[in-house]
Amino acid sequence: SSLITSEFSRLKPDQKSALTRLGISTIRDLLYHFPARYEASGPKGTVSAVETGSEVTLYGTIRKPVTKKAWKSKRPMAEAYLEDASGKIKIIWFSQPYIAKMLADGMVVKASGKIAGTGKNMYLANPEIDRSPVNPEDVHDTLFTKTDDATSIIEDALYAIYPESRGVSSLWFLHALKKVFESRIHETITDPIPGDILERYNLPSLSTALVWIHAPKKKGDADAARKRFAFEEIFFIQLAMQRERLQSVQEKSLPISVDRKALDAFVASFPFPPTNAQKRSIESIVSDFEKAHPMRRLLEGDVGSGKTAVAAATAYLVATSYPPGRKSGTLQVAYMCPTEILAKQHFSTFVSYFKDHPIPIGLITGSECRKFPSKVPYEESAKISRAQFTKWVANGEIPIVIGTHALVYKSLEFQNLAYAIIDEQHRFGKAHRRKLSKKHAISPHLLSMTATPIPRTLALTIYGDLDLSLLDEMPVGRKPIITEILGPEKREQGYARVRQE
């Protein structure tokens, strides 16, 4: 540990800045700064084996760096030779003559770039140069226990290429990790995954995986390490999700009166018959309403599958329920949309669903506040002031509120918020959901909705704290959605269609 401390105390200012930019401030951060890819050593990395057009990384010695001008265009350029045990190749940096002054004859470097030219006239064009004097084979070799076949380990080895920042290179990381591994500090970190799980899924231990991901002897080592860290990441996500699920079960929610006959009559008034998928989703939500703890559910379905109808049907139950011990001032629903346009669309849809039911519905956007029904004429909505709207929401006179995420979430105080519906879940994250629950003494039921097609397994991983409902069928008679890509030659057709709409 003292060796590591003294090593890193000698960092140059630009190296410290680079590590800060990469989010590396501890030894653990360094160990978890994983390679982006690997490069093979051996013959493919030698001067004698290069081929025209190939991307290469060569380790060697700089010879004769000079500043010149191209004989035809007179462009200034830098030129040098790179020499290794197999031969030498010319390097040219076009329009970058200053590079020659940054190099010295005999300097050991790593050069990464593309081979241009043909035959004897091949050269390495505009390569990136790593001027670290570290010999990568020496570094790599010390990371492993010596064997009788040490030479083959070096020839088959993969060299890690890291996400870099100006001041620290991949070779710098390899050298720094060599110091860490020599100190065996990585072996003192507690493995967060229990041994029986590692054994069940054939995963390497943490200390082994750290060595394998930074200095793999073969591709299989790197793959095994990446598999282990991928598993670890998802394992932690699942633990966090299950913890949230357990906490939500312990929370209390406002009881909702489930009158299935009234609900059936409301759904029957829709302008179209509900699909079986909609019926299943409504029943799942209603069943959750009957439980003592708040619902946490994700409703997934394509555009046009009827998510808004499911939201309206379940909102009807809430807006016709009263808080315990009261016969006035119903429970409230907040319907949060990602954009003002969507909020207005959903408000219009809700008005069409509720036109035969005397339940006030409010709309709040950046440009206006509206309330349905209005006194004259009854079937239409009326524009009201923001102050009046906020007051009516706070005293419970508007049971269903539709608006943009930010306005509903930040600007309004509800008297009895029992149900929050979030449209396009990914625009309103987990942190917002937690704050929404904490904002009210009793947690509201939560329905997140998305038209993004998330595979079921992925949905259960990312949204593991939510139960999942799928709308996997379209309402009868719904026109198929047409998606067209208009090329530049059809630009005017596109504008004409927009003007028409």
C-alpha cells in the first residue's frame, strides 16, 4: 500500500487532471477502469509483418526524426523511422512538422495508425505516438506466475487498450496496474458475490477477474472476466430493485373502492370494445388497488394499443373513491406526460371518455390551464388561471390532473393523490418516482407506461421493481401505423403533408 501511495504521489499535474476527467481517484477506481478492447502481440505487431491498408500498433525505437517538405505539394511534415527486432518502417505526419521536435532518436514508443503506400514504399501514416518508455511485454509478464512456457504466454498475450485522456495512455495504465498487482492489494478487496453463486455460474473470483480483464493471457480469460463483471453489474441492479420492491410493500396507500360493475359500465361507454389485453391489464391494476401497499406497474404496448384507455378506466375507479371516513372530495389522479402536445392529446382523449360522467378533469401546461367540464357549454373545457387551477387541485376539486412531468411533479400539491400515471417512463426516472412517493405522506399507486419495445427479460432487469403488463394486441379496426423515410428528393412532399395536416 505504501509503495502504491509513493508511486501515485509522483504523478504530474496533467496526469492528475486526466485521471480526474476519467473519474479515477482511488486504487479501486483504477482497477475498475476496464479496457475498451485488446490488441494482440506477436508477429502481427512487428514491422516485417505489416500490410498495406491495415490498422496496426507497433512497439519500437524512433530513428532519425526530421522536419521536411513534401516534394510535390511543399506541405510541411514530420518524418522518422520506427525500428524493432524485425526491421524498420518510415513514419510520416503530414502538416504536423512540430512532431519531429517532440521525438528523439532512440526513444522507445508505441505507434498506432494505418499503413499506406505499397512494397518498399510502405509507411505508417499520421500515427498516434505513446512516448512511455515502458516495455509492454515486461509489464505483462510480471502480472503472471512464471511457467516453463513463459515465451508462449508473451506471444499469445493480449494488450489492453483503455479509454484514455490527454496525459495518461494505455501503456501508462498497464504500468500503473503492474504496480498494483505486484503489491497484491487487489487480493484484499472483498468479493461482493457469494462463492456459491460464483461456482453455480462458473465465474472467476474478483481478484482473478481483475487480473484477467487487465492482462489476459488469452481471449478466453478476458471473456470470462467481462462475463463476471457484467453479471456483477446486473446482480447489483437486481438487489437494488428487490430492495425497492420490499420497501414499497411496507409502504401504505390510500384504499380505493373497487366497484367492478361501475367499472364495466364505464369501459362499455368507450367508442370501441376493449381488447383482451386491455381487459387483462385493467384487471391486474384493479387487483393491485385492492392490496394494502402501493402498486408499482409498467404497462408496455405499441402506439395505438390502447394504453390511454387502460389509464382512463383505472383513473375512473380512483376518481370515484373517497378518502377513509369522508363522503366528499374524492381521491386524485396525476397523469404525467413528457411533452405539452401529448398532455393536450391525452386531455382531449380523457374528455371523450368522461363526457357522460360528471368527473372534473384538469390540464396544466406551460401555456395554459383548462378544466372540464365548463359551465357553459357543459361539454367543453374552460381556460382558467394558474392560481385558480392550483387552488382547486390543492383542495381536491379537480380529481384528475393531466400535464407535463415537470409541472405536475414540481408545481402542484394534491389533497389526496392516490394514483400517478407516468407516460413514457424513461423520461421520468427512478429518482423522480422515489421523490414522488416521499412527497406525499401516503404513497400513490404508480403506473408507468411506455411504447418503447423493451424485451420482457430486459424490462424485468431494468424495471425489476415494477410488475409488468403487456398490451400485445391492437383494437379491432385500428389502421396499421405507416412509417416512411423521405429522402432529400421527397422533401417538398414532406412539407406538403405537414401543411395538409
